[in-house]
Amino acid sequence: MQKRRLGKTELDIAPLVLGGNVFGWTADEKTSFAILDRFVDAGLNAVDTADSYSRWIPGNKGGESETIIGKWMKSRGNRDKVVVITKVGSDMGQGRTDLSASYIMRAAEQSLKRLQVEAIDLYLSHWPDETVPYDETLGAYQRLIEQGKVRWCGCSNLDAGQLEASLRVASQRKLPRYEVLQPEYNLYDRSSFDGALRDLCIREEIGVITYFSLAKGFLSGKYRSEADLGKSPRGQGVAAYLDARGHRILAALDAASARHEATPAEVALAWVIARPGVTAPIASATSIAQTDSLIRAASLKLTTEDIAELDKASA
């Protein structure tokens, strides 16, 4: 599997990242282990999670996904084969986003314990926190890097102005900068990344791993009418995509799928992989069949004509 350098870090990742948001939610521990085994055996190597996964489930308190990934790596003895990406700052019971230095230092220790690792490869600020200055947050990452507990830091959900401000502070204060951005981005949801934010990432050589790369499952083609929304626990989140533009995108995906003997999801992920400025999309799987589809997507090469049609349909 051809690897890509993640921005200016020393991390080389396959062009698709496995999303750990489903581990401990719609994939139990046994299923999660099987998915992780298949993913890594195929030569893919990066797994994305967060301390807050999956706190939204009744009975869960957060940390379930990290715990499963940690148990899996421990049982397989394969820590050296996995790029571990996790996030900090989401509400874990404190009632707000929190990127204060004291909180990050505490949360990092808890994530390290759940993941059963000595260092997190890539640690991301999950959401902006306007109440905390960038130098405080980046200073916490500097201490974690100096202690050998984090290798690189990054951010998720920042807009161009926020990311630019953070880079300016990092440069002025000689602090580690955000080397990786995790934005929402897919064939339907393009506006927040395309434009100033993507231009900034390209100019500053910031690695980009996209989330909701399949638009909450809509781009799999599984949801084509209101009647389909009950097909999974995530179905209701897809309703907003069922408009004229959404159907136009599905039609373009169907056409490209037929040409490549691939699924709509594989084509949609291949489109993101081919986008200038993107290092890799994140996508999750709840079965071996879905995992095999992600593996195929990582090596699917779209033609110039495929990309032009998809661009036009999603414009």
C-alpha cells in the first residue's frame, strides 16, 4: 500500500484512515478486533479515535473506542504497525469544550492509559475553544511532546482564520504548530474546506485527514428516500442530504461505480483521496465486508473524466 507523508510530520500513512467512532457503539469488541485485523493486514496503518467516543450512547461514559483499540494493539503486539490518532477537548462531563493546559495534560494521561501506549502519534484539538488562548493550548502540547507522550499535534474543526491565528502564535512563541487538520469534507459537504482553508493547508504543508468522508453514510447509496432512513442508527442524520443536489451526486456516483465495478462508497472515498490538499479520508466500518470495501477504495484510481463528472454534480 503506497503511503503518504502526513504534512510535515514524520508520519507516513496509507491513503485511508480507519474511523474508530463505531468501536464500542455499532461494533462490539469482537467485531472491532476483526475489522482492525483486516485493515492492518491489508497494509493500511492509521486509526482515528477520540476520548469522547462513544459518550453519546446510554451507559457509555467516553473512552470506549480508545479502550478497544488499546486492548487490540496489546493482544496483537503490533503497536509499531499502527499510527494512533486521538483527540481531546470534547465535553467529557465538564459541560463544555475544554482546551485548557491543565485539562489537556489530565486527558492525555487518561487516553494513554486506555490506549496502553507510551506515546500518541497524533493528538488533535477536537473543537475550537475560544475561551483559551492558542499559546496555552500549544504550550500543553509542547510539554507532552517534550515528555515523549505525544509525537505531533493537530486540530479538528478550525476555520481558515482560526488555523492561521494558531500558526501565527506558534511561530511567534516558538511553540509546536498544528501540523494536521481534520475537517468535515466529502462530495456533498465541500464549502467549509474548499477555498481559503484548503489553500492555507497546501501553502503551509499541513496534513489533512477528512471526517464524515461519506456524508454520514449518505454517499454509500444506501439512503435514497425517506423510507431508507430507518436502515441504521445513523439514518436520521442523513435526511438533509435527500435534496436535488444529493440525488445528482448519487447519480454521478452510480455512473462511475458501474464503470469501475466498484460501490458508490468506494468511488466517493476515491474522489476525496484524489483531492488536492487531502492526505487521506477517514471512514469507519462495522463489518468485514465494509472493511474490505474501504481497502478497495484506498487503491481505486478514478479517471480525469470521473472526477470532472463528480465535481460537476457536487458543485
